[in-house]
Amino acid sequence: MQQEADRCVKCGLCLPHCPTYALDREESESPRGRIALLQAIASGQVQPDEAITHAIDDCLSCRACERVCPADVRYGQLFDAGQAMLAEHAPPRARLARRKAWLLHHPTLRRGVFRALFLLQRLGMVAIARSLLAGTRLGVALRRLPTLPWARRPRRGAPPPQGQVGLFTGCLGEGPDQHAVRGAQQLLSAAGWRWHAPRSQDCCGALEQHGGAGGTAHQAIQRNANAFAEHTHIVSLASGCTAWLQDADHSASSDDRPPPFNGRLTSLWALLHDAPQALRLVARDERVAVWLPCTQRNVLRDERTMLAVLRQVPGARVDVLPVMDGCCGAAGLHFLEQAERADRLAAPIVRALQENPVDRLLCANVGCRLHLISALREAGLPLPVEHPAQWLASTLH
Ligand code: SF4
Ligand code: SF4
């Protein structure tokens, strides 16, 4: 970690791009400030007290700083290594990260929770619980809960060798992200690809990785590497999960370890763009805004291909929201754990949509969508917010 941190020349060019620095204008809330704090902890100059830990934890892992850094500081790696170091100083941190993500690795229980919430929402009991728990973390989580669909197991498709595209559905792919999964399956089939969603796949482990429990995260990566061992392409739909799967491949390569996915992670948009069959799409007279999640804009960088595919829909006007360098504030569990800050970060996006009325908003990360649905609802602007694959699939002939 120290070596990576030492690449920072403290030029400050990243500061104007950092959303947390824009909120508070505090050096400790900037990439340069956080790197200096991590260096001071690593060298034993300071002990991580509450204020220091807080400043590091406020980072959204948006990696806007990494994108603009002239010294190529790999801030994403540095942040995860910093979290692991903080967990060494305070072991309960890693335990907490594992506890928060525990349910995500148990598909049957997960489905049970989604179904229970679906029924409670229909019976109006979530609204009652929300008012009883107002002000608590659970109350905030319930307030942010969108209307859930009935949780269903994803369709599995044809296993390899016929199903050459492995579909990573993620831990929310049978709950809030199920329309995105179904949309991607319809699009891949229409484009002439055979796909398969292996039953043995696991949650990606990003929450543990960013919470200092890297060992548990890498176990999840290994389970997924085994589940997708036979596929020639691997497509993941939520940009946050995809970024971590891609990082796992890159960091293994740079450490001379075998990359778990062996460079087979492929953007859905690249597959649709270069598909064996052209998509047949019906016209849509719609104005569509696209919010690019940080992980898509700063890590995956596949937005140009995605926009080129979306703009094939005749009659539709597809534009990226004019909010520069912003992060919506979802950032893993940040929108539940630091709701007030997350709302401040989402405010410019809500304002942009109020000033530029559209028919729907598209966003390729499930966490960002959940947060934006709630922010728009609170602002009295209940727009449909969908994964781009869901919308594009709805225009198939
Ligand atoms: S732009 Fe890069 S080198 Fe400059 S302060 Fe930021 S992280 Fe350090
Ligand atoms: S990752 Fe984002 S929030 Fe964190 S320091 Fe970099 S720009 Fe700021």
C-alpha cells in the first residue's frame, strides 16, 4: 500500500473532481488528504482515531480521482488496502463488513427476505414499520425501499458449450434487479447469443472487499471463477459488481497470479454492438436521460458503446444527464448509512431532471437506481428508473 500511496505527488489535480471534497471543502475529505492519512497510519505516525477513520470511510469509492490523476495512482486499490489496514487496527470492522453482506451469499434466504418484503409492502405494513422506526437506520432503509417485484429465480439458459455467454446476475438479480436480468437475456437471445446463468454463482463480494474483509471477498471471487470456468464471455449487469470482478482480474495479473476470469469479462453493450444478428427495435417517441454510475464512468468506461446501442432505438432521444463528475451518493451502503450526505450528493441529479424533463431515467447500477428512485420520489418526481437493458429489451420487435 505504501508504495502505491507514495506515487501521489500531492499536486491536488484530483480535488475538483472529488464529490466529498465538493461537499465539505475539507482536505481530509479529498483524495490527497485521504492518501496522506493512510500514509501516516501505515508509517505509525498517527493512530486511526474516530475522526480519521470517519474521513477515510466517507470516501465513496467513486474513483473520479483515479481517472484524472497524472501520476496514475490506483486509488481503488489503495482504498481497499487502506480498509484492510484499518481492519487490522480494529478487527470488528472486517467482522461487521462480513455480517452486513452475509445474507447476500444465501440465495434461498435472500429470496425469502425479498418475498416477505413484497408481501409486507402489499399489506401496507412497511409503511407502518417505517413510521414506527423513523430516525433509525432500519427506518431509513425502509423509506428507501422501492416497490419490490415478487422474487423469482432467474432463467438459467443453456449451459456451455452452447451457452457461451455466462450471465452474472448478482445478489439482487432475483429481486430489485430482476427486470435488468430478464432484459439482458432477451437482448442476448435477440442478438443471436446463447447465454447461461449458472446456479452455483455467488454474490461478487464487493461489499466485503470495500469493508476491509478482502479474504472473504476473494473466496466469493473464487466461487464465481469456478461457476464461470467454461464460458467464453462473462457478462455482469450491475456496474458496481462488474468493476470489482474486473479489478480482481487486473490485480491478479499485476501480481503475477492467474486472473480468475482470464480476461473474459465482456460488456453487454460490446456483445450487442458486435452481435451475430442486428437487434430489431420498434420506434419510441421518448426523451430518455442516462445517469452514468461512477463505476461505469471511471472504471469500466463502456458508456460510449452503451450509448451507441441505446441510440439505435428509432425516435428516442437518449442523452447523458449534464451533471459533471458527480456521484449519486449510493456508494455501496452509503445511502443507507449516511442518508443525509447521500441526499446532498443526489440533489444535483434531481435538479437536472427537474430542469430537463424526460420520460425515464436509465442507470446501469442497481444501488444507484434504488437511491435515485427514493430521491426522485421524495422530490415529487416519480420517474421510471430502469436498467438500460430493461428499457432496450422493451423496444424489441
Ligand atoms: S491527482 Fe494523483 S498525484 Fe495529484 S494529489 Fe491527486 S492522487 Fe495525488
Ligand atoms: S474515490 Fe471518489 S470520493 Fe473517494 S477520494 Fe476519490 S474522488 Fe473522492
